[in-house]
Amino acid sequence: MDFTIALILLQDGIVNGAIYALLGLALVLVFAVTRVIFIPQGEFVAFGALTLAMLIENKTPGTMWLLPLAGLVVFLMELRDTLRTQDWRKLFKTGLLYVALPVAMLWVIPQLAAAKLPLWVDVLISMAMVVPLGPMLYRIAYQPLAEATVLVLLIVSVAVHFALTGLALVFFGAEGWRTPAFIDGTIDFGIGPWSAQSLFVVLTSALMIAALWLFFGHTLYGRALRATAVNRRGARLVGISTKMSGSLTFTLAAFIGALSGMLIAPVTTIYYDTGFLIGLKGFVAAIIGGMASYPVAAIGAVLVGLLEAFSSFWASAYKEVIVFTLIIPVLLWRSLTTHHVEDEE
């Protein structure tokens, strides 16, 4: 290995690590607030990337059908609750957000997909189709089981993962997709050329992490999420809605997942099931952070990215094995240094 190859591998490792850092932060956030090990996080990566790819190719993405279907399920669940509480104003709001708007998108999206729009407009349209699935998914699958044990929530996450993977196969097919780079060209820092797209991914990830830090530290909703993460019962006692916290958390997780997919789509081919493997590597980073520490998870994500890049050069056939083997000593160390706490406590 010479210096040029090492620089290329370093660049790939940092880019991948930036994506894994975003996903790791999302997984830590979801677990801290809702106690859900969010295995379907990777599906939002695939949905975001593939929806954008189809819009760029002027094809109507099947994702638009998932919104009204999921919205209808949410509306029926809210209708059942409204029949008990008689709070009809809330039902009207739910019908507008979860039924009327998704149905309107069925008419708007095909026209937008047929038009040749700028890349950033396609990104916004893709976000509008993918991000609302986050709170819908929370309402359908997780909110009714909010007080269940972590094991039950994990089993639900596995079931949701398989359901979303099957839907992705129906919506996008088995072929792989790529998107054009957001920024073309290279930048020379003196030690070697760096792809402008790679720098864009790293800078966007850094800005997103900084924005999340500002959100949690300087906004009312961010502090509400932090309070819920520290003590769910205490948060309810001071008037913080845990339902709102869960819905907002899943919205942020869906946004981060979709953004990560769009960032990585220009540098790798995305298939309907690719997001699961990418999400697992973000999960390794989250485990390094103990599913609680955002900075340690981010550092662990960069470590995972570098380990993956350099192992792909030395032993490409075993790079996935090497990356996932990293989780064994981390779990062993944490099991020896962390005191066991019962779930009820």
C-alpha cells in the first residue's frame, strides 16, 4: 500500500463514517426517548435514495402510495380512540394531515415526476414523501406498545423491518439505482485530490450533527426530548407528552435516514435492501456509544468507516465480518463494566 492508496481509503472511510455517524445518532436518539432499537432505520435510507433516483429518472416513485395507505391506518386508529374520548377536533386535524394531504400528493407527484426539475427540488419532494412515514410508523406500530419491554419493542422492530423491506421490493424493484453527484469535480489540498462530492457528504453530515446539537440544547422541543430520554415518567408529570416526544423522535429519525440515503446514493449503488446493511453499521456505532452517548457514537462511526475502508483493501471478502466482529469486544467490555438494571427500574 502506498500513500496514494492510503489517502483514497482514508477518504472513503471518512465519508462512510460520516453517514454511519448520522445513523448512529438517530438510533441513539430513538432508543433514548422511546426505548426502541430502531432496526428499520436502514429502510429509510433506501426509501430516500431510491425515491430520489426515480424522480431524477422522471419516474413516479411507488413511495407515494405508502403515504395514503399508512395515513388511512392512522386515521382509523384515531377514529377508534375518538369514539371513546369524543374529541372530534383532533380527528379533523388527523384526517387533514394523514389522509387529505397524502391523497392530494397522489395527484401532484406524477406531474412533478414528469417534469425535469433541479436536483434540489427532487430532494425536497423525496423528503416530503419519506419523512412523514416516520411519525405514521410510530403511531401504527410503537405508540400502542409504548409501555412494553425493550424485548417486545425489539421484536416489533424486526417485524417492521421485514414489512418495509418487502414494500421496498414492490415499490422499487430488484434493480440497483444511483443518483448524480450533488457537486462535481475534485479539490486538491496539497496532499492529494479529494472528491468534491465526498467533501459535500462530510460537511453536510457535520452541519446536520451541529444542527441537532443546537436543537437539543436551545429549543423547547429539543429539551422536551432530552427530558423524556432521562425520565419518561418524570416528563409526563411535568406536562411533556411522551406521545409527542415519540412522534417527533421518529420524524427526526426518518429525516436523518432519508438524508443519509440521498448523500450516499451518488457514491454507491442502492438496492431495495441495501439500507439494512448500512443501518447495521450505524447500529455498531451506536453500540460503541452505549446507545446513550452521541459523541462516542459519532467517534465509533468514524472508526467503523475507516475499518471498513482499509479492510476492503486487505481482505475485501471479509470486510463485513471484520466490521461486525468489532461489536463483540465492545459488548464484552460493556457487560463487564456496566451494572445490570432491571427494565422496570
